[in-house]
Amino acid sequence: MLDTALHIGIDHPDFLWIALPAFLTFVSGLVLGARTEQIREWTGTGASETAE
């Protein structure tokens, strides 16, 4: 089990400052991906406008 902990870097002294921004970036990407249609409506760059 110790080999796994060492392999994934949990014992790194700055682990929190590495993992937290990575997690927040991942979550913000999920949020933006889920709201893509709303963002396209706000900016007016929807695919439906070019198809008409």
C-alpha cells in the first residue's frame, strides 16, 4: 500500500497546492461543458443560426 501512496504523490509536500487547482479546473470544465448551449445563445454563435 505504501508503494501506491508514493507512486501517486500523496507524500509530496505541496500535494494540496497541486491537487486543488487541478480539481477546480476539472470541475469548471464540466460546468462549462454542461452549459455550452447557453453560452452559445449568449454569444450568438449557435450552429442553428448558420444552418438557416
